[in-house]
Amino acid sequence: MEIRELVKSTGVSAKTIRYYEEIRILPPAARKPNGYREYSIVDVDRLKLVAGARRLDFGLEEIREILDLRDRNIAPCGVLLRLLEKKAAEIKIRIRELQALEKDLQHLNALGLTYPIDDVEGKNCVCHLVSEQVGLGKSSENQ
């Protein structure tokens, strides 16, 4: 099948497919006499795994690790399970960080509403409050 059919089968753009070939996530495609890339069902399956892992926010190095095992006829399932657990834990932490950020934003917005909105120099307005956030590195919840 040609690249347009691979795109249709996987939902991955042609540009991304070519990039994956360039960085060796996908093996170089066979070429037809006219120079067009030619893909097989094996390529479809591999690309679906890659696309699914990317949708789950796996990095290319993590995906490469899974594919390398598979390429050596070693089942990557155990590694994939560990990566899924690790990713879930990372997301849990990120959710807490985003919730803290949301509280900070709500707090600054509420406080900012009490300041004038016509301070061009930004010395006594919400702009000053935002400027003061530089270097704090912690949510207002922890301050």
C-alpha cells in the first residue's frame, strides 16, 4: 500500500510517517519502481502501536524501547505495563500541579479585580501581581 493508504488506515499524517522513518521508529519503506513508498500490514500494525502510544503521551524513546524488544522477538508487554504505571503516576502528579495552578489563577484573578485596570506603568494593578509571580516557583497554596 502507498503512504496515502497508510494514512487512511492509521490516522497518522504522511509527514509524521516520513519523520518516523527518518528517526527509525518505522523501518525505511520499500520503494516501488516509480519511487513511491510501499507499506505492508506489518507497517500498519507497527504504526498503530506507535500512534496509540503517542496518544497515551509516551515519548519516542519509550516507544523505541517497546519496538526494539518486539523487533528482537521479545514480548514488550511487561515493559509496556511498567511504562503505563509510570505514566499514570506522572499524570496524577501533573493533575495536582494543574489544580494548584488553577487555584493560583483564580486567586490572582479575584485579587486583580480589586485593582485599577488603567495603570499603564503596571505598578499598581494586576500586571504587578503577575510580575511578582516570577521566581516564586510555588503555588499560593504552599506559600
